[in-house]
Amino acid sequence: MKLIDCIDTQAARLAQAGLFFGHGTTNAFDEAAWLALWRLGLPLDALDEHEARELTDAEAASVAALIDQRIATRKPAAYLTGEAWLQGVPFTIDERAIVPRSFIAELIADASIDPWLGEHTRRVLDLCTGNGSLAVLAAMAWPEVEVDALDISSDALAVAKLNIVRHDLTERVSLLQGDGLAGAQGPYDLILCNPPYVNSQSMAALPAEYLAEPELALAGGSDGMDFVRTLLRDAPTALNDGGVLVLEIGNERPFFEAAFPELEVVWMETSSGADQVLLVTKENLL
């Protein structure tokens, strides 16, 4: 069996099983390709190069077994492989932390945040850092800054440490533990935050793949704004003059605008539109 035929077969199985895709892929074929290439030890971006490769019976069976595991457990594929990619950068991941997928990563990579930065930008906070992916990407994008990576979860911080070491950033990225900005060591010039923001009604309807992740990283209360309310209250004292907060709120824009009707923000354009991530200045927060 050729690799491409194996992937087609396993993609059909994934589709038939009614799985949810959204932790690195968006469809059954891409998920099957990811798992097959990973299982075979092939580069994840090299399917075209290897699609005609003939698999041994043992290799095909090994891929099928991994697909069996994906179907049986409903766990995100990243938890099965122990690795996730964000903006082309690999990150270690396991069930102690949420699978990295923040749209803020796009804004770092395409320099959308840069117009609000300058020579004054020296200290950055990645709040609710999870596995540390945004902290790592920020340190890579802005070599002159120092980054604090803060989370309430010691388990998540243990995973973040693996990624900071993996990308040789221990000199520039510091780990902090605490509840929101109470654990920060500011002031900062830029705060990045992908907080728990899923409202309670949406939490109750989440597919199994999301329920495999730490609830602490997802649940945001009845309207999804519990953490955000405290953050916006405390952020001005944690920001230097001229500082900005970049905040992801997912599909909760209506709840955000209902909670903060007078707050002037900039909605940032991402691959999912202009209502997932916002930027707000210290001046407007005050």
C-alpha cells in the first residue's frame, strides 16, 4: 500500500467516526496525514515527496493502530504525538496544558502588533502561558525583549519549561506562577493573553477533544468574561505608559462588548476574521 492510499483509508475512518478537528488540523485528511507522517518518522511538511512510498504491512498496521487510538480516546492528535506546531515552530505538549492554537501567534508572526511597539518595548508578559508557545514566539520575533511566562497551573508551567529549554530561550524567558496579574512582576510594555474565555453554555456543548484539555484553561464563567473582567481592572497598573494589551476572546465578542460597552479597542485581523483578538492601550484602559 502506498502512503497516500493509507492516508486516504485512515482519513475515511476518521470522518466516519465523527471526530472533531481543530487542534492543529481542520479536516480528516490533514489529520490522517499528520498522524501517518509522524508515526513513520517523516517530515510533516513532506507528504508530496513521500506519498508514493510503499509501506510495509507493519508500517500500515502501525499507522492504523494510531488512528484506532485517536478514534477510541477522542484525544487531540497533539496529545498522541506529544508535539504541536504553531507558525511553523514545534512545541512539546501533553495533557497538562492546552493544545497551542492561539490566533495571537499569527499577529506576532505577521508583525501586526509591531506598530504599537518601539524602542521602549523591553518587557513582555505572556499571561496564561500554557505550554509557553506565545512566550517562545514573542522571544523569537523580538530578540531585544525579555519575556515573562505566567500561569496559575504548575503542570502547565512544567510543559512550558520544556519548550523554553527546547528553543534555547532560558536566558530570556522566565517562568512565573500565580493567579492572573497577581503573579506578575511588571510593569510591562506588552501583555499577551489567551485566557479562559469559553462561556458556560458553550462549555456544556464542547466536543470530547476539548474536554481532554485542562478545564482551567477554557472555562470563563457564565458569559466567558470572568477572567477578563479582573484582567482589564488590573492591567493598567501592570503596564508601562504607552503599553498595550493583546487579548484573545475567541467567539465571545458579543459577551465582551456587553461587558465593556465603553471600552475603545482595536480588533485585529486574523485568519478567522477580525473578532477573535483585540488590542487595547493602557490609556484606553484608564
